[in-house]
Amino acid sequence: MPDFCTCGAELVPDSLFCHRCGKQQREIAAYAPEPDSPVVEAIPQIPAPPPVSSVDFHNPVAVRVAFPVALMATVLSMIPILGVFLWGASGCFAAILYQRRTGQALNVKSGMRMGWITGVMVFALTTVITTVSLVTATTSGGLSEMFRQQLKNPSDPKVQEALRLLETAPGMALVLAVGLVMLFVLTTMLSMAGGALGAKWSSRSR
């Protein structure tokens, strides 16, 4: 860079222009604009679906749905014609009601679990009612008489021996245990079948 301008003026060090005549003293580097960075569009976040709750006794919705259905089925099953049919229908109705309450589609396995929960509750409620009635009949001495009225041939020696067994505490306990096992199997199996049917039917209707 020269120390003097062509006009004779002494230049200030590193000056771009002459302070007297305004003449440019050196080249100015061209400014290259930075390239625009690409605009990245924000991708909308899709909310994750709610977790699917497992159908078991730890699921409060399943329990709240199954209990009133089981209670209604137990009360109505006192009618002899509707008894066994209602055990299966309770599982079916509970599975359908659970799907409508939660919006969660049930497969056949989950429907069977819902039916099993309902069946266990039906068994528990029926056991309480049956036990109370049997204890009342035994206390009044009418248990053997009740069975005698339901038998076609109460005079048979084997029948008489069975009736005498019912009058003892071990005999009553044995009959009660066998009856409870059979009742548990029937209520849970029929309710599970009904739950599977209800889940399958409800998934098709969707």
C-alpha cells in the first residue's frame, strides 16, 4: 500500500480511501454470502398408542366389569332352567362389555381370561350361597331328607348307606368338597368358552 495518494496527501496506515480526495487505495475483497442452510420441516410427533392392559385380576377395569356380571348370573342361575346357560353367557357378556368399556380389542385368549375371571367370581358367589344353604339344612337335620326326596329309589341299601354318610361330618365334608370341585370346573370352563365367543363376536362386529 502506498504512503501517499496521487493527490500528494500522506495516507493513514491501512486506510482504504484518501482522506483528502477520497480515492480508493486498495482492492476490497468481495463478500461472498454464506449459502442458506436448508430449511428442515418439523415432523409432527405421532402419539404412541396407549399400552394394552393385560386381562387378569390385577386389571381393575376387568374386575369391575366381571363382578356385576357374575353377581347377576349367580342370582339368575337360581332358576333351574337358566343355571348352566347363564354361566356361559356371563363370560360372553363380560368380554363384550370390557371391550366397549375400554375400547381395547380382545383376542380369543384374552376373551377366555375375561371369562375365567367372571367364572371364578360366579363360583365364589355360588359357593357362599350353596354353603349357607347346606349348613342350614344340616343344622336342621334336613340334608339327608333333601337328598332322599330327590332320589328315585331311596330304599336301595347303597342309597341308604350314602344317606347315613351325609349325616356325619366327614361325609358332609366329602360331598361338599366334590361338589365344589365340580362347580368350579363347570363355572370356569363355561365362562371361558363364553368369553372366547364374546371376544370373537365383538372383534368381528368392529
